[in-house]
Amino acid sequence: MDATRRTRLANERTYLAWWRSGLTAFAVSIGAGKLVPAVSSGPSWPFEALGGAFGALGVAFVAFGYVRQHAVESALARGEYAELRDTVALALTVIGVLLGVGTVLAVVLGSD
């Protein structure tokens, strides 16, 4: 019983971590899409595009956090384990790497 309670509490913390990641992506979205173009002398569209992409990533984090939390709770109720699919982990990793590279390129190429 204690192990199940600890697992459920860990699942709640993980759900909140998905939310924190989503909120962080939203903050980066505002910074990249609105703040950087306001203080930059270069073209604003690359930063606005990155801001939109970071915003979409934030939505994905929050939505997937709910899906994952629900899957783990359902598996716990059945006495099973809900593994994180490799495709999801790979997709989020690829998106993160692409956004990181895009940000570096926009900063380097956008500087005067």
C-alpha cells in the first residue's frame, strides 16, 4: 500500500513537472517572439517564428502531461506499469534540439 501511495505521489510530481516545462516554454515563447524583436535591430520574423514554436511546445507539454498522468494512474489501478513510449521521448528530444539550434542560429545570424 505504501509503495502505491508513493508511486501516485511521484506521478503527481511528474505531472506538475510537465506543467512547469510547459509554463517555461510559454515564457520562452514570449521572450523570443516579443521581447527579443523589440530590442533587436535585425529582422523580427525568425524570433517570432521561434516564439510560436516554443508556444506550441508548451501546449504539447501541458497536454501530454495530462495524457501521461492519466495513463500512469490507469496502469496503477490495474497493478501494471505504464512505460513512456520511445517515440514520444524521441519526438520531444528532436523538437527541443531543433528549437535550440534554431535559437542559436537566429541569435548568431541576427546580430549586427
